[in-house]
Amino acid sequence: MSLSPRAEPFLWIHLAGLATVPLWAALFLFAIANPDPFLPPGFTALLAGILGIGSVLWMQLRRPFYIFSLAILALRPEALQEHQRKLLRWFLSGLNRILAITTAIGLGLLLIQLYRWLPIVQLQNPLAALDPFPAFLLAIVTVWVLSLFVQVPVSVAPLLWLSDTAIANTEPLAPGQVAQQFTILGLPLKGLLPAQWYGDQGLSEVSEANRSQPLVSPTPVETVSSDVSSVSAIATSNPEDATTEETAEETAS
């Protein structure tokens, strides 16, 4: 049984990543607020933008980001359900590449608008004591994270509009294809989210998996208990033999 795309928690989690964009934009401004005396004005912002946006765009065009991951943890491709591997096939379509290029252009325009706020940020910069080189590295990292937290939600959003029929008619990717065609960042695990997040259908899949596991036979326990009962019964039925054995042991001692 395949779930609707709107019932997949990972899609909504990555879509919520757009809420962190103002934070990364502010860190980018703070990082480039200290100009390097050896570089032309604006060169740090331009180079950080090219490296940050360009690297994420290259990843999305070559091997898209693996959405079934959270922070430094990732769901193993072998642990993916069939409907999840069907969703991944849509990331390999031409639409996803067009969205990636369009988003990269939009991010470049966003950085240009942010750079116009630089004189205001320089008046009150919490990172004013930071040296130029560490500030440059921080600018690259913030642009990279900013680009990632925009590219992934943009690529995820169209999947929420897919119909159940479209997903049902999609051929799922094999686990080996997932590992080869997607960029998996994080420690691979067998599970990340609880089954309750998938609703009644997710719970039914878990219960079916539990029912498919073989039950442990209680025969050994019953055998041991029956052996103990038989020994006690023999000792009770022959009290004279037990007394004779005790007398013989006392005499020998």
C-alpha cells in the first residue's frame, strides 16, 4: 500500500526549512560586514555567493539531495518503503533541474539585495572582532546552508501536488540506484521517524511486519517444567528408596 505524498512527513519537514532562511541571511551579512583590506569591496560577498550557491546547484543537477535525512542522520536506502522510492524518482526529472537553476538565479538576486543593507549592518555588527579570513569562511558556509535550505524545499514542494494515481503509476527506484544517484549526507540508520507519524497506514504496515516475524516456540520451557515434575513425582512415589539411599550414605561416611 502506497501513501499519498502529502502524508510523507519528510516532505513537510524539509519544507519547514524555509523558516530558517532569515537566520542564514543575517549571518551572511554579519560575516561580510568586515571588509578585507587586501580585497576589493564586495569581492568577499561575490566569491562566497558563487561558491555557496554554485556547489549546491551542482549537487542538485548531478546527484540531488537525499530528502530522507535529517541533519547528520539519514535513512538507509534499504530501509525505504516503496512509496518513498517512488517519490525519489521524481527528483531525477527535468522539472527538478529547471527548478534548481531558477532557484539559484533567485538566490543570487537575493544576495544582491542583502548586500545593499551592508552599510546598516556595519554600524552594529556582532562579529566585528572576527578576522577577515574566518569571516570569509563563515560567509561561504552560511551561503551554502542558505542555498541548501531553499533548494530542497523548492524541489520538495511540487511533490505535494502529485496525485495518488501518479505515484501509483511510478516505478520505484531500487535501493542500489538510490545510493548511486543521490547525495546522502549523514550517518545511515534503519529508521528515523516513528511509525505513528504516517497515520493508520503506517501503523498497519508496522503491524504487518511484526506479524510476518516468526514466533518463538515455548516448547523448551514446557519440556524443562515437565522434567522437573517427573523427577519430583518419582521421588514422592518411592520414599523407601530415598530413605535407603540416605542410610547408605551415612554408613559410608
